Amino acid sequence: MKDKYTFNDFVDIMKRLRSENGCPWDKVQTHQSLRQCMIEEAYEAVEAINNNDMDNLCEELGDVLMQVVFHAQIEAEKGGFTIDDVIDGISKKMIIRHSHIFGTDKAETPEDVLETWEKNKKKEKGFESYTDMMRSVPKALPALTRAYKVQKKAKDAGMDIKDINEALDKLKEEVNEFSQEVGQNKYRADEEFGDILFAAVNISRFLGINPEFSLTNSSEKFINRFEYIEKYAHAAGKDIKSLTAKELDMLWESAKNFSNFKED
């Protein structure tokens, strides 16, 4: 065990784990088998950021890096790209995309930078239309995030709502269309429900709200209020399933007031 390991040391560790006499689990992994690991490690890093836990963030970033090196090593063994190719590629991309730093473009604000980034990306990828840029948004993204990014591409093309009232009206329209299909046509109801979510994301984008974070916060709020009700039931010697609808409604309102009081 060394006092301090370097990036090259870590690459060598991964090579050994993948070698013939290496780890039985590591050496049989593929790009496909590691997909979920990549997603989970990225989310765990975000969780550390949300918790402002820098010690944990340091650890989680290491786990994300492990996934990057792991995939690069798998490919290198097949005669494909190596971790050096990964580093070379991202270095060149950063130079090309930041043409206001390494080139002659001008960008005085963060908004200018994003515009320059998109312009350079379009040229680099050979996109010929805004539709091409929309289709480049990965389908593997969480649905709310993908909808947000697709709508932003539409905005860049000049297709956007005028104000928040128009966005709210669109949401109401989609809710009405959904209500007409409920109990009538399951396929259409599914489609209209998706339109409700898409319209809601449009509102969040217009207001500069991240829909993924908002939904995560709402889920956490629900869990906290549910916990309040369940604790009350246990204190009363009851199972939560035995509470009447009226009791649940009363406790829910109490839980809301309690959470609001804590937040204030």
C-alpha cells in the first residue's frame, strides 16, 4: 500500500483487476453490465453535493472515475480506445467548445458562453438542423430532464411560449384533454398524461426551475409527512392501514402544518 496513489497507478490497478489472474467479478464485466453502475455512481455524487458533504463527494467522484477507467480498460482490451484517447478527446472538445478562450469568439456572460458552446457543438457534430440537435438529446436521460433539454432546443430555434400565463393555460388544456380520455381510451389517456408532464416541464423551464430536483423534493416532502402520520398511528396503538379516510385527511393537514412550522 502506497502513501499516495496517482491516476496512472489507478489505471494499472484496473488493468490488474481485469487481467487473467485478476478479480473474478471485474474481469467478466462489459459495457452493458456496467450501465446501471454508471448511473448509480453519478446520482450518488449528486446526492453528496445536495447534502453539502464534501468528504463523501470526494469518495463518490472516485467511484465515477472508476466507471470511466473501467469502460476505457474494457475497450482497450478489445483494441479500441484507451483512457488516453478519452483524455485526448475531452481536452480537444473543451478547447473547441471554448472558442471564446482558445479562439477568437467573444463571450462576456454565462449566457453568451452557452450560445457559443451550442454553436461549436452544432458545427462539430455536423448538425444540419435544430431537429438534429433535439434528436441528439440522449433517450437514456431521466424523462423530465430530457423534456427540459428538448424544450430548450426549441427555444433556441425561436419556438417558445410568450409568458407564464400561456404556459399555465397549456397545462390546463392538457389536463382537460386527459380527463376526457380517462376511463375511455387507455392509450390516449397515457399519451395525454405525457402531455401534462411535458407542459409542466415547460412551466419549470420558463421559471428556471429544475423539474428533476422539484419532483425529488416533493417526494421527500411526501415521505416526511407520511412518517408523521405513521408515527401518530403507532402512538395511538393503531396500524396506519386502519385509519379512516377522514382521519388520514386530518393528519395530512396536521403534517403539512407541522412541516411548514419546521421550515419557518
